[in-house]
Amino acid sequence: MRDRVRVATVQFATGTDLDENLETCLRMLDAAAAEGAELVVMPEFCNHISVYSDQDHCRSVAVSLDGLWLGALARRSAEHGVYTSLTVTVPRDGARVTATNVLVDPHGRVVATADKQMLMGNERAHLSAGTEASPLPDTAFGPVGLYSCMDGVTFEVPRTLAVRGARLLLNSLNSFALDEARLHIPVRAVENGVFVVAANKVGPLLPAEQVPQFSRALGVPAEALNGAGESQVVAPDGTVLAIAPRTGEAVVVADLDLSTVKPDRLRGRRPEVYEPLAQSRTARPDSGREPEVVTGCVPGAQENPELVHVAIDAGASLVVLPELTPPPPNIAPGVLVVTTALRDDQHLGQVWSADGVVHEQVQVHHCDRHAIATQLGTEVGLYPTPFGDLAVIVGDDHRYPEVFRLAAIAGAHLVAVCWQPEHPWECDLALMERAAENRISVAACGPPGLLASTMLLDPPADSLWNPNRSSPYNGTINTPISHRVEPDDGFLIGTLHPGRAVNREVSKDTDLVGGRPWKAAAAIVALPVQTTAAGVPAAPD
């Protein structure tokens, strides 16, 4: 198995003519091979744009795995001696059609397919979602993971691939959303400690005559319905190694050293705690609560405890403090204060009211800062408040997307995070994604320092599927509204809207939490496998 590989991500437009789309794929494959690529990643829906007049039309433009369309691409891969990954629609038994990742090896053989697990909006009208975990095909440079677009907007599918030993994830997209490149693509690399190669479309994603109809239905301007490009290669630390422009065809190449993927990158996970993630049960947040709450985060509370009362006097009903900050005496009725404390061999998140401690959350994962906390929690609990059910995240539990998901499927409206992040990606990517993929409000408070770790994150007021938008479309799927403390400020005051967690749909019939690929999440709750020094599954004895 080789560790070094040159990869290429290619972006281009497709239309409704299968022959023209095939010629585009072949031409771009030639261009990538000319750059010395050994692995080429192409976008989603390479055979035909993802709009169909009816089910018969959808099936008629799908391409068989052993048919002429993919056969031509496979022969060209063999001519160049490269791996090629792309997503096409494939006819299945009965009337089913799937959006399927296909990996072709340098000999022109289809060596793996992976059906898209989480369909987006209009795709649900004619396509069938995959229901099983995607395979992990072996290559000359080790196992790789395949997924498509919406499967990377939530954490489950990439996570199942990473925990099974993939060091390299390949994402084929068909997206007009600007937050794919800014958030959803790079976060999957850094939260799993792997490389990600992502290829997106450019140009119209719809037939020209249907653009006005979709523009009205979605409540977005017509020009926003083009592929957003910015195909990219991302390193395990979240660094974007190479990126294509927003518009126009492009071939982007990067040389990867897969030996830099750390074998123990996911060692802190606790699969036995995550069992609810592989079950269908999902609690929807109660809609009968107050829709908003004035929230104060007080990073300077340890140095100046009076700042807590300043925040309360400014109207805050919820106050979040840095970890291990003592709560103020004489908390006013109607005010909740969140902090943490060490007690015996536990690190506890605590919610305080005028009556004292009303809720405790035990740290779930090991944290080097609190090595004394050896007795870890086994669940994520919620505390009911007038403005929604509250979860508390402490230690380094924020690094594990499973924890926020456990809170969301239990019905949480908002999450308070008492933390001390060490890396910018924890603030700029990880916590932003936890709020986005769960459509949940987050109040995070860290100590004063170089990182802007104190922030308020809120779901946007409008989902993508909303013709009566309250504000202009900003080009994203679900990027949270973010407010961060300034370096010299002792506290941050703002209004969160936990009531927005009631609506978890980002597009028509696309529920981020209730529609999660829970059947495919079995690998997340499986006990970890033994791995080799390269971080890949070890051969059985």
C-alpha cells in the first residue's frame, strides 16, 4: 500500500444530453490525467442534471453499471491508468433509481458503488435513498470512502467511513450552496482527521425553462441556482490544500501523503454511548416554549465576577460561564447560569438557578485538561426551561459530533458549551457545524485568549424551502447566524431563538435530524476495530 498519491478534483457543468455529458467527463478526465493525477474525483449527477419530468424519465436517463455510458468512462480510466470516482443515477430493481457513487480502478473495472443515503429536496420525488453503510473499497493507497453532497451536510456518512479505516474521503457534489466549500466540506476532514477530495458542479443545475419555477418555489434568485464550484482538497487539519474558482471548468491537483493521517485520531470515541444514533427514534423539540431568550456569555467572569451581574442586569435570562468558574451568589429568580465543576472523579456541567443546582451533565469523553475526571458520563441529558430543552456540553465533548446529535435526537432546543478550545478549527468549523447540522442554538463560553471561543450561534430564520422568506437568501444551506465576543470584551449579550429548532427541514422533506441515515450509522456505534500503524483495519489472525 502506497502512502503518496496525486489527486485531482474536476468541476464542470452538465445538462440533459447524456452523450454531451459523457464527452465532458472524458475531456476532463483527460485533462486531469495530463496533470499526473492518479485519482480523479468528478461531481454528482454526471450523466444528467437531477431534474426529471416523471419517474419514467428519471429511469430512462439513468446509466447501468455495466452499460455503454460508464463503459466508455471505464475504458478511458484504463487508458490513463487512473482511479476515477463520480456519481451517476443508476436503475435498480423495479422502478427504483439511486444516486450512486462509482469508483473505477486503473484497469477499467467498477470496484465499488455507494448509494446516496440522504436525498435533498426535489431528489426525493424520483430517487431512492441508500439504506446500508457504504462499502470501503481498497485501492493501491489504502481504503477510501465515497459519498455524495447531502451526505456530507450531516456528519454520519463520512464518520462511518472514517471509523472503519478510510484515510481519504471522496465527495461528489451537485450544489449551489456557498457553505459547502466554507463549512461542510472542510469540517468532515478535520473532525475525522482524514483527507477529503471534493468535486462540485458549475453552471446551471436546472433546465433553463425550469429555473423561474424553482426560483419561486425556493424563494431564491435565479442566478443562485448555478453550481457553486470551489472544488477542493482538504488536509486532516482542515487546511484547504487546493481549491477551484467559484465559476468555470477547472482541474485542481494536490499531492497527498496519507501517512500523515494519525492512526489514533478517533481513539477517544465511545461507541457504547452512541447507540441511539443507530435507532429510528427521534424526539422533535416542543413547540410550546418561549421562542427566544436573551443570553449572556461571560469569558471574563473568573477575573471579574461582577461581570456576571452586569450581563444579568442587561437582561440575560441564560448566562454561560467558562469551565470551572464558580456561579455567582444570589442568582435572581428566572435566571439560569451554566458552568462546570470538578467533584471527586467527575467533571460536571451544571445549571444553577435561584434554588441552587438544578441539572448536572457528566463529561462524556476523556479530556487531557481534566485527567482527574475518570468517571465519564453515559448519556446526554436535557434540562427543561421556559425557552426550550437545554443540553450542556463540557470538557472536549464538543469535538465529537455524536454528542450534539444525541442532544438533538432527544429533542434539545439549545446547547450551552463551557469549553477551552485549542485550535481555530474547533471554533470556525466544528462548533459552527454542530449548530448547522442539528439546526440548534448554541451558546459557547471560553476563557479570554487568542481564539474567539465565546460565541452565540442561531439557526437561520428561514429554511431553504421557503418562498416567503423573511430575509434575502444568503447563498447557504444552513449556516448559523454567528455573534462572537471581541478580544477585549468581558461578556457577550445577544438573543438566541431556540424555537427555530422545531423546524429541522432545510429543504422540502429534508429533515436534518429526523431524516438522518440512522440505518447506515451502525459503524458509529460498533466497537472500534484494531488497526495497523497506518491506521487501516488490521488483517484477522
